[in-house]
Amino acid sequence: YGLGYCTTSLSLGCDCLGHIRYFDALFSNAAGEPVSVPKAVCMHEEDTGLLYKHVDYRTGHSESRRQRRLVISHISTVVNYEYAFYWYLYQDGTISLDIKLTGELSTNMLSPGETKPEFGVLVGPGVNAQHHQHMFCARIDPAVDDDAGGASLVVTEVNVEQLPADDARNASGNAFVAVETELGSMHAAAREIAPEKGRIWKVKNPSKVNATSGDPVAYKLVPMAHPPLLAQPDSVIGKKGYFASKQLWVTPHDDTQRFPSGDYVLGAKDCAGLKVYTKDDAPVSGKDPVMWYSFGVTHIVRPEDFPIMNVEVCGFQLKPAGFFEKNPCIDLPDEKNAASKLDGQEPCCSSK
């Protein structure tokens, strides 16, 4: 389909709330003629709740700050489904992507003699909604304070591990360590999530050292917990969706390698993207590494998803991990929301 071509116009006050700046999008149709989609992309700021708070228990003095984020969003309607993409830029340097899935389920009537579907759930009399997966892949080409655009970067994996009970450092039995391993080649960097190990992946710049920690400046990729593609590897979906068989891939930068399934997915019989890019092992450390993060929603359907589905959310975060020398939000001004008030009283900052 092409998510870009399926982009729909956004509505003020509903799809986008607050002080809004819209951007139109320009596409080409099958004849190569320009087609404009008005209000295709929305940019605005929003409050996201408490950023930090601390009360000095000795004096009772309290300091708290609220957090705002810049939101850049667009929505694509792909037949029965809507995919709403939200890039969030936070004041502490965090970058995150949320994909919100909504719209209408794909349904079918029960087969003759079938009373309860095996691969779905009844959402109405005789109406089956199939369980299914939505798989995405983000191509992340980081720089991390590298003047050469990321040429010297290194990708590592960090896992939390318990120390053995007989380890001299674990006299009280509660010690654990964060073990970091460099993912130095494409095959070594084909990885899966491990929530039970607190697994994250870091991209580090060895040429820039954090003055506080003494470690290379870095960002970390924080994954969400989700299964990989569940189709059999030799199935049509398994072949074309090969990129989703792992959650992380790392390749040396190549401007021709843009899409995880290759340039022409619908007509392909196999994955012409990451399956080809990573066929032969090659070093990635210090080779301008590109991270490919595969993620998605495994949708075990509920009757509550019918006739229209409330959003299911998937995504990831990129968080500074030693990129700053201290909390970059420590100097945010102490501001009070002038519109807040107690029930039946004037706003807190009213001049009356």
C-alpha cells in the first residue's frame, strides 16, 4: 500500500489538540503527477505529567517540575485499519515513537458447522475476528555527538545478571551487575529482547567521554516486550517478514539499504532487505552502524475491539545514557499552571 500514500488529513481539536502547526504532504500519483494532502502532519506541544519531585524530609521544602514534549504525528488509513504515528521529543533528551493502532477489525463469517473459532474470537453472532500480528521496523541511523555522522560508533548489549550466592561480593545475597557486551559483527548483533534480563542496547561514541562517568557518551534503545513474527520461516509471510524474526539487527551504513524487506515488498517472494543485507557476516563496530529495531502488536482480539477498536500501542524509546553530565532538566523554571483551581474557587494564580 505505502503508508505515505495512505496518509489522511488531520482534524483540529480532535486528532491534534492545543496550539497546532500543520504541514501539508506532497506525493506523486501513478502518472507521476503531484498530489497534495492538506494537514498531513501535525506538530504541537503537550503536558505529560510529573517530570521530577522531591520533598526534603528535614525541612518539608518541595521541588517539582512538570514535563512537556514536542509531538510530531501523522495517521495512515490502510483499508480497515488506522496507524497513528507519534514521535515524541522530550526535554530530557529522550526520543520515542508510539504507533497507535485503531480502526476496524478484519472479520469473517464462521464456516459451516463451526461454532467457536480456533484462530480468533466471536465479536458478534457468527462473526469471527482473527488473531493477528502487526509488525514494524525502525531504521535508526544515529550520530551520538560524532562529527562524522556516526562513523566511529559502537553498539553494545546490556543485561542484568545476578551474582552467584558464593561470590564474595554477594555476602547479603542481593547483588547484581549490568554486563555489557559489544556487538561487533552483523551476525553477533542479530538479537532478541529479554525482559527478564532488563536487556537494552546502547550505541556509544568512543571518541567522546562523559566527564562525570568516564564512559563514552551514549544513547540506549529501550525495547517493549513483544514476541517476534510467529509465522513459520518457510511460509510466505515468514519469508517476506524475515526482518521480524529478530528484534535487533545492526548493519554498516549503506545509503541503498533503506527498507527492512527490500524496495518492492508486494511483488517479492522473499525478503530482499535484511535477509540479503546480513547474509554475509561483516564488522559493524566503527563502521557507521545502523540499528534496525523490529517491533509490533500481537493482537489477541477481544469482543471489546468491535465494532471499532480502541488504540493498541507499540513503540520504543531512545534515552540518553551518559550523553549528559547531569540531569539536563535541572534548570527548568518553577512554573505553576495558572488555570488550575480547587473546585468552587478561583484559579490558583488569579489576580482577584
